[in-house]
Amino acid sequence: IPMPQATFAADVKADTTIIFTLVADLPEEAYPSPYWTVRSYRIGSLLDTDGEVLNSTHPHYPWTGRTRTLLNTNDGAFSDFLLVGPVDFTVEAQLQTPGAYTTLTFIFDLEQEVEAVEEREVTLEVTGPEGFIFADSCFGTPINSAFSKCTGYTNTATLVTIQPYLSGRGIVVYLLAYNPRVTPSSNYWTTAIYTDDLTQYVRWSQVLGYEIEGMAVTFKGNNQLGESASGFFTFTPVRSSPTSLIYIVITPPPNSGFRLFCTGFSPLGFVYEPTCSSGGTNEELEVMFDNATLTAGDSYTFGVTIYNPGAAPSDANNYWGVSLLDYNYETFDANLDIEGLELGTIALRCYGIGWTSASPRVLSTVMIQIRVLHTISAGTLTRFSITAPEGIMFSEDTDAVKILPSSLPLISGNRATISGDTLYLNLNTNADVEGSRVYNIRFEVINPTAYPHDNTWTLLALKNIDTEFSHVLTGYVLGETSPYDLTLATTSTGAAGEASQSRLWLLAAAASQLLLWCLQ
């Protein structure tokens, strides 16, 4: 291969430092032992055939007809700067599920051999985007025979060869790692190869990583600080469960003070009650269904009891996680970035739901009971909304909407409006909502032919479009008895009835708090 040369001329005095710059096209391959040779010459005058000087000036290159006298050389002792060659590679994941323990398949193409001269091995280092975690011993199976070991540390896997060289196309390596909970913002994988100097790679490449694909999950529940109530998760798996035995793991917002309880678990779309286990504050809750095959694309809903913290979680930590695991306790689907509720406080509580009939396709009266602990100032709220489960239709007769025994300050002539599956109670913003009172909100609905998987009722207290209070209730089903006798609350009961309601509320609140203390 002819060696490239660069030649230039200048008048230089002895002991002068010369600085020059070259513009060059780098070679396509990194030479294993490159060196630069530098020589200096004295260019003689142009002479005729008799030796007479025709031109003694310093000409430009080429020096045709001039004599060249070698003055200095470094004899190639100046070593080249490092030329880093590529190591083309691809990466594919067995699972793109958030938080899943998965096998990553890497295929490397290293056409030009890399060889260690002083060391007995070559090191291949794979670095994933932030959030990936390699297993400590990170080889998957089968193990490529060119490598002796793989060591994982956070998002880096270090592979060591058996021989002091590495080359070839289609080098397949299987590595074990945990996916992050979301797709990293800087989603790039890099590969570097080291020979004798572990601080300087000789090959390096970077490729775009794969997307983390979690199942769709929504969360709704109570948004009051320090309150205990049901929270409901609706999820749609991307992958079907491999077996009928499944685990569902619910992860609360990290280090935010939430506590999950198995008491009051609502299976809703699941036929059978699961086995449930929970821990302390900030710990996960796990349920096991031994006969609950999940189908990709279908939606499922369940509810758990959540004890909200006394202080709102930070925006950075306000996310929940739901993971689906198979009988081997390996994740096959998940979403670890479910938006949490914005917690606050308002003097309002919701105690339950009652109904006159759960039979399909009949007109039923439904009652939702709320209590205002202290007077809510005028203008704090603009309306209440009640959203029914899918398939339940509100009666178009808004005169059937009754609020007993106390009356909410509703707008005269526009007390209630219905929009699809939602009933709105429009408040008079110039009047206070009286405190220390129970309000039984009664209305009529037509029950569906079949109840949906997300059989929940949602009560919101709104100020314009902002949610000041939210509470979600498990809906009724055929054959279930109402916990409230609606025939006892058909008219205003006056002060005596209200006092009785207050005593019942105090007993319920005390029992609920005692239960929480016992479980803590």
C-alpha cells in the first residue's frame, strides 16, 4: 500500500519550533501499529549542466532539477494518534415491558480483527441508556464461546474474551437485564472494545435503543390527604397471560407515604376473590389469581384500599405501577408510570351508595351519601358530578333528582343537567354549602343488560374544571343487597333525623379509624 505523503516548504532557521496543520482523509480501517515519519531536507539551487547557479531562490514544490539533502528524521518514532474503528451492532429485547427481566440479543460485526499485545484478553463493554440494570452475572443462554465471563453493574455489561483477539461478523451475545420503567429520554446504546489500555477504547459505536411499551392503565380514587378509600386501576394488557395463574403487583408512588391494604379489595371484572398480601407504608401490594386468564386487548378493573399520606407527593414521584407476572413470577406486562392524583383537602366526605334494584333493564333509584364536615364558602365549588358505569343510563327527568334530608344550594331553574353518563348538580356560587350535614343525593337510572368490568361510580366536586374532591365507589350487581334502605329517606327528616345520621357517621368514622390503627 503506498504511504501517503504531505510536503511543504519554508525558510526555517535552526532551533526554530514549527507548527503546522494538515487536512487529511482518514483511512477506512484503523491500522494496528501506525507511525508518522517526519523528515526535513535542504533544497539546493537550480544549476545548469556546467554547475553554474541559475536560480538560488526558494521554489515551491516540486523541486525539479534541485538537489535534496536530508538533514533530520524521526525514523518513524512519532506514534500515531488513535484511529477508533466502528463495531457495528444491533440490540433487540425479548420483552419491551416496563421493569421486565428480559433477554437482550446483541449482534456484533467486527470485520477488522482487534488484538491485545500486552494483555491476554480483549474487553467488550456494552452500556445501555439510564434506567437499564444488567444482571450481576449477565450472560443469557446460549453463551457465546468467544467470551469467558460477563459482569453487570447498573446499565453497563463488561464482557471478556477467552483469547487475546476478537473478530468476525454476526457475533451473537445474549445478555440479561431489567428494563427501565419508561423509555429513557436519551435512548442510546453504546459498545466499546478495549485491548491493552482499559482507559482508551479502540472500537466504538452507538445505536438508537428500543421503546419501552407498557400496557394502558388508568387510575382513579379519592384525592383527599390523610384519607382511606378505594382506588381503582383499569388495565388493558398488550400480551396475554401465559397461564391462568397470575400475580398483580401494585406499586405506590415511591417514598410518598401511601399505604395499601387488602381489606376491601374489589375484584370487579374478575370472577373470583384473589389471595392478597400487603406490606407497610411505601410497600407494594400483591394479589394472586389462580384462575384468571388475561387476554391481550381486553380491559380489566380492580380496586384496593389506599391510605393517602398527610402530605402531597412531589410531582416527580407521583406515579403508580401495575405489573402482571406469570406463575414463574416473571413480568409479562406492566405500566410503571401511571399518573397519580393531585391530593388536597376539603371538608367533604363520601360514605357510600345505595339502590332499589340491581335487576337488568329496570328503572332503579340510586343514592350517594355525602357529608360536609364544615361549611364550604360560597364560590369554592361550582358543581358536583356523578359519573355512572358504562351502560347505565340516567333518567332524563331531572325532577327525579332529590337531595335529602339537607338541601344543597343549587341554581334555581337549572338544578341538574345530564350529559351522557354524567349527572351534574349546579351549585349557586353565591351561597355557602352548609357544614355538619348529611346530603343524600337520589336520582333514577336504567340498569344495563350486563354490568361492565369497570363497574364504578365517580363523584367529583368541581370548581369550574378543577377537581377539588374525588371519590370512586364500587357499583352494584345483580343479586347484591343495598346497604342503604332508600325507603327511609324519601322526605326531609328534620333536625332529629339529621342528628341520627350524624351519630351513624361518627360511629362509622370511629370504626374506620380504629381499623386503620389496628392494621398499621
